[in-house]
Amino acid sequence: MDAITFLQFDFPSILLGSLAALGCGLLGNFLVLRRQSLMGDAISHVVLPGIVLGFLVTGTVDSLPMMLGAGVAALISVGLIELIRRLGRVEPGAAMGVVFTSMFAAGVLLLEQSGAGGVHLDVEHALYGNLESAVWLEATGFGDLLRPEILADLPVSVTRLAVVNLAIVAFVALLYKELKLVSFDPLFADTLGISSRLVGTLLIVMVAVAAVAAFDAVGSILVIAMFICPAATARLMTDRLGTQLWISAGVAVASGILGYFAAALGPQLLGVDMSVSAAGMIAVVAGLFQTVAMLLAPRYGVLARRRLQRV
Amino acid sequence: MKIDHVSGGATKIALAEAGRRDVLDPGSPLAVAGLTVAYDRKPVLWNASFSAPEGELTAIVGPNGAGKSTFLKASLSLIPRLSGEISVYGKPMEAARGDVAYVPQRSSVDWDFPATALDVVTMGLYRQIGWFRWPGRKDRERARAMLELVGMEAFSDRQIGQLSGGQQQRVFLARALAQDARVYLMDEPFAGVDAATERAIVDVLRKLLAEGKTVLVVHHDLETVPLYFSHVLFLNAGTVASGPVTETFTAENLQKTYGGRLAATQLAALGEAAKVRG
Amino acid sequence: MPPWFEAFLSAFLLSAGYNTAVVAVGSALLGAGGGAIGAFVLLRKRSLVSDAMSHATLPGVVLGFLFGLAIFGDGRSLPLLLVGAAFTAGLGMLAVNWIKANTRLTEDTAIGTVLSTFFALGMVLLTVLQSLSVSGQAGLSGFLLGSTSGMLASEAMTIAVAAGVVALAVLAFFKELTLLCFDEGFAASTGLNRNRLDLTLLVLLLAVVVIGLKTVGLVLVIALTIIPPVAARFWTERVGRFVPISAAIGAFGSYLGACLSASAPDLPTGALIVLILFALFLLSLALSPVRGILSAFIRHRRFQRIVHVRQGLLALAHDEPILEPITRRLMKRRGYVTGDLRPTESGWSAARRIARDQALWNLWREDCPDEAHALADWSLRPIDEVLPRDMVADLEARLGLKAEPARGATA
């Protein structure tokens, strides 16, 4: 692999994967702490009907209306989940299951009916993403990384994810204190006049934004994995929320890079000529990170716990 | 004009339900009138009225399921109420958040949360700090001072899950102290704590009292009511009786609230304890 | 009659050919099994474990295909694919349990971890398979969203028989599972092994998920075990009816979906079944007289009125101000107070009645505090309608009241 092919073909994909992982991974910390891990799962599923509707309404595969549609679908589903949970007095998981399966089913039917299936909209695409298709043909050398006019030719999905990531970092930085408070003790937050519902809703809105921005490039399964695995890994490594956020960010980016290389180079190293799904591989690597942490984390790993019990 | 044929034993009941006049009393630290809270169309609290005596320590007692925690939560507008008016020094609760501090039950949060004792106490200052801003050095110093007040300064950097139950309770108390409120509502702060912590909590309560604060505590241990508190509120689905411990903490009121739960001898002993203290 | 409806009707009446009939009956059996199992799982609060299982089937399906390819030269054997699916889904289920039991991570995180990494592994394997470019792999995409069109008779039969077996297994374990979900303490005392029963429940859930793969697809199969019980929640407060209602909703929805799919072979069967189940759920949510939105709203309003009017009358009786706007409005509307909040004659008489009733209720609470806060009617309905006559008479005697004439008579 020479520098130019790396820059032209691998670099944009790595950038996409890592950016998607980073944004979702940061927000995932609060989902995991609030026992809402599966909110990421539910939201990534309801993105499908949203984009199909966005397509049907505007008739274009332009990303903005489709993202708007997805965002609206995500918010509707969150409202519906809350409604079912309260009226049916069922656990949040069951309410989520009802909503996201139904909305996904609606998306599938809409897709079949609308003929949108022909224009690069299909279910498999929504699940698996299309990480490898990102290219940066204008790049001619590493010097281009510093030249704005050539950087501007990076795929639009990269720019979009970069902007969304900035928004996520700003959100977490500005509302760090509030997020921490409502995740730990929502009732107390309410007595302070810091509405736990408002902060919780803002978090879900950001999750929806992250999921919608990332899914087109990396697919919803990677989005789900990134909401959970880096945060869960970090949760096992530390008892400080700040440290946890940094670790999760590191794990997310490392999964993005290592996963991509494992997918691109792994088979060649094994001497077989094939390409495997990069998005899938990134999620698998994130899962491996978490497995290692579950077993070997200094204090909360299974081995450390066993040793403690024996003493 | 009052309907007078509701006389005899009913007069007392009528009085117990009175206090609704105090609602608009702007001098009352916490006035609750006609509070009804229902879960699933079954009232947990029915027409409860109470006006907290200013600068006093009031124990809220009653059997399990009598609605004591619900009373605190509904007073704080944390859960919806079917009817009832609530005011803090004449202001609605939403406008008086800065005046009221709350100590929830220890079991209401996940202690495995990645936060230190100091982090949790600092949360008591979040309202003063304001949205979007991070706690500064001064805030941390104040939080540390509060930890010192409850004898926990040595544990400020400890993750909260690694503290004992009593220590966790002290952290919650320090968080409420950091709020520097006028009215303190505490939900079972004495539940499951060690003797040393119990003394430390009593010290804090006395200190609050000395500063002229009004404190309401949901309390389980009837024996210590006359020792720790000056006033008592008996709750069972509604307000049964309330007033100074010396007058109200009587065998009769205990019997009315707890019924067959307390043996007669125990009741007599508790009533005696109240009189001795008075 | 439009042609699609004709096709639907003949499928519905089981007269659209052997295959279609087998698929429809198999779907109904599967729906019944899924509804019943799902009801138990909902009560154990573990509904989304099925989400982890269903996603974890993907690597198994691909492995099953590769295995078949290596041994028989053809991967397209449904039983083999399903065995593979069950194998990795089982691993996924064990992984969820292991993470929950051995780490500080909560169940939702465990489920999310398993579903995303197992599915991602399946994606990787699928791309490996694609680069092998062998025939028949296109059929695997049917497992994603489910498809019954072009299903072989033998395949339809396999699914129907397996679904029947699961439904029978649910019946066989019905008593034990009911005990497990409704009365854990009793279940333990009768010597039932709770852990083993929980595992049995999960294995049955796994069976539903795996068998439903081909018809409903792995993304949506969990709907079979989640939507029917949540819909059934709205129809009954009684535990004994909950499971059968859930099974009936599952069976009916799946049957209808399969028949519709026969009339529209282009549409994915899974999506149709799920949307029909969702429609049944919406109907239940909106219209059920037991717990539907409409009846809940009406009953809440009625309850609110009772409480406010009663509190308003008590305030009159005790000569206290009526503070809340709703109370004032209700009191005016009933003619208990005039426009400027002065009590009317009927207001006085009602207040007197309610004050007496409340005094009796309060006295009774003093006698029996335990029963008082357990009794839903305490202080809400006239005491004469709730407690036996002699009890009320006794309370009245102690209050110093003579028995009052029947309700409604003016004093």
C-alpha cells in the first residue's frame, strides 16, 4: 500500500469510521449510565422509515431532507416509547421493542412500495453502511492534509460527521455537569430546578443526530455497537466519569482504525484474497476491546474480581 | 359557619383536616393543603394538609405504605398530584427551588455511578453555579467544607460505591447542606445507618435548627421521635394529627395511626417517653 | 373484488394451495407460541433478550451455510441454517447472562453488546461468503426480512411442525412458568428450580426466534414475542387471562399477515406480520375498555371529579376556603356554590353528608389503619356502600350520630 492509494482510498474510510465511532461513543457513556443502552438500537432502527419518508416527500436522495425525516422519526419513536411505557406500565425495553420493530417494518414496506429501492436505498445498506465507498481522489500526498482547498474535496459525509462530532463534543462539554447530575439522581436534579426530562430529551436528540449522521456511512449496526461497546469498556476501567469519557473516546477511535485495517489487510495477511465488511470489523474490534476489559480490567475485570474473592 | 353535628370524636378529625387556612400564609416554610396523590386511581395520600412550624424539627411518622415519601415527593412537585396547593413562604414550589433542599432515600440512586463523594456534594451547588458552567475551585472548597461538617473529609475522593451505607447517607446530607436552603426535607436519613452516623446526623439537624432552618424528616424509629424532634406529623393515607411532640406524640395518636401494629404496652411506654421529655 | 383481495381471501380460507395453507397455519402456531412465551418474558422484564438472540443468529446462519457447502456441496438446507442460527443465538443468550452476572454492566448494555458484535461478526462472515461467490447465497438475504414466497413445501412443513412443537412445549410448561412469573416465592417453595425454569423460558424464546427467522426475518422476529404481550396488557388486569390473550393476538396477527403476504408476494412477509400486530396493538391501546387510553382518560377524569368535589364539600363543611380552580368550577357546576363561591342550600346538605361520611371513614381508619391504606375506596365512596351495615352503625354510635336517612334526603 503506497501513500497515495492510502490517502485516496483508505484514509477517508478510516476517517469516516473513526468519526462515527467517536461521536456515538461519547454519547454512549450517558446511555450506558442511564440504562438506556438500547435507545441507540431503537433509534438506529427507526432511521429507516424516516429516510424513506424524507425521500418520498422531496423525491430526491439529497441527504438533508432524508436526515430531517430520520430525525423526526427518531423523535416520534421516543415519544411513542414513553407513551406506551406509561400507559401500558411495561418495562422500557418492551415499549422500545414494540415501537422500533413496527417503525422498521413500516420503513421496509414504504421502501418496497415507493420504488426507492432502486436508488441506493435499501435495507441492507441501512444495516451495513457503505464505509468503503468513501474516496478522496484529489489527494496526491500527505501534504494535502494541510491544504484546505484539497481537504474540501473529502467526501461530504466526512465533513458532515466532523461537524456533528463538534456539536457532540460541545454538547457534552457544556452540559457535562447537568448530564452527570440527571444520570445519577434525576429526582434531586428536579428539586434543583434542573429538569431531568429536559436534559434527558436533549441527550436523546443528540443521539438521534449522531445516529442519523453516521448511519449512512457506516450502517446502523456499527452505530449501535459504538453507542455501547466503547462506553461499556471505559465503564469497566475507571470510576471517574471524566476519565471514562476519555477512555471511551480512545477505544472508539482505536476501534475505527484497527477495525478498518483488520478488514482491509487481515485477509491478505492470511493469504486469501477477499474483502470483508469494514463496518462489521470495526464493531467486532470494539466488541473485542470490551471482552478484554470484561476479563482483564484492573478492578472490575472478572479475573481481578476472582482474585479479590480468593484473598 | 361550621357544621356542628359533626361533633364529639369527629371534632378532632375535623381539626386534623384543618390547617387549610394556613395555605396562603406567606410566613409558613412549607404549607400543604388538601394534597391528594393517587397511583392508578388508588389514593396514596388523601386530602393531606399540614403547615410546617418554622424553625422546628418535625418528624413525619406512619406505617409502611402510609404515603410518607409520597408526601415529600408531592410537596416537592416531583410527582403529579391530583389536587392540593403547596407553598413555600407563600411562593409556589417551582418558584422556591432555591429555598428547599431534599435528601432522597439512599436506595433511590445507583451507587455504582462513577462519581466521588466530593462530586456528589458539589451537585448541591449546581443550581447556584447555573446552566452550562463548570464548578470552580470555590465550589469545590465549599463542597469540601460540607463534607467536613459531616465528618467525611477523609473520603472526599473515594468513589461513592466504596462507602458504607452510613457514609453514603452522610454524603447525601452534605449535599443538602451545600444547598444552603431554608427548608430541608429528608426521606428516612436514619434508615440502616450505624450509631456513629446517627449521632452525626443528629448533630447536623441540631446545627440546622440553630441556624433557624425548618426541617422535616420522614422517620421510622418511634422511640427516638421524642429525643430528636420537637414536632411530629402522623400520616396514614391522610394527616392523622400534627403538633408539638409534647402534646401530640401520645399513645392515642399512635394507636390511631398504627392501630394494631403496636402493642399497647409499647404505646404506653412511647407516650411516657414523650411526657418525660416535655 | 380486487384481485389481491381475492388472493387474500382464498389464503385466509386455506384454499390457496397446500404451501400457502401450511405457511399460514405454521405462522399462526408460531404467533401463538411467541405470544405466550413473550407474555412470560415480559413479566420477567426481559423482553429485549430476544433482540440479542435474533441478531446473534446471523453468524450462525452463515456458518450453517458454509458448513453445508463444505460437507454437502450446497449450503441451502433450512434445517442446517436453523441449527447454526440456534447455536450462535444460544451463545449470544449465554453471553448476555454471563455479562450480567459477572461484570458491573447492566442487562441493557449486555444485550446491546451482544446484538451489535454478533451481528457485526455475521456481516463480516457474510462478506467472506460473498467473495467466495458460490451459488445460493442470495437466499440468505431472505433471513433478514423474512420471505415466504418461493418457500419449498418441505421448508414450510419444517417450520409449521417446529412451531407446533414449541406451542406444545409452552402448554407443557404452562403451570411452572405461570408460577415462576406470578409467584416466585411459591415456585421456590414447591421445589421448582428457578434458574432452570428461567433457562427453559429463554430456550423456548430462542426456539421462537429461530423458527421465525425464515418467515419474519431476524430484524423483526422479536416483534412476535414483544408486541402481542404488550397489546394483551391493555385487555386484562387478571394474570390468568394475560397469557392466553397474548397468544391469541400473536396467532391471529401472524395468520392474517401470512395470508396478506400470499396475496402480495412482493412485500416482505415479516414487515406485513409486524405491521398487523402493531395495528392490533394500536387498537388495544386506544379502545380497550380495560386499560385503553380512552377509558383510562374517562376514568381519570371521573376520579378527579370525585376527589375534587369531595374535597370541596369538606372545605365547605369545615368553613375553609376552596382554593383550587378545578374544585371551584366543579362545585359551581353542581350547584353546591354560587358564582361568588357562597354555599347553596344543596351545597350545605351535601357538605353535611360528606363530612359525616369522612368522619366515619376517619374513625374506621383509626380502628384499622392497615386496611385503610390498602382499601382503594377509602374516603372515595360513601362508607355505607363499602362497609357492612353493622360496622357503620357501630362507627356511628361511637361518633355520637344517629343513623342518618338514606343518601340524597335533605336534612
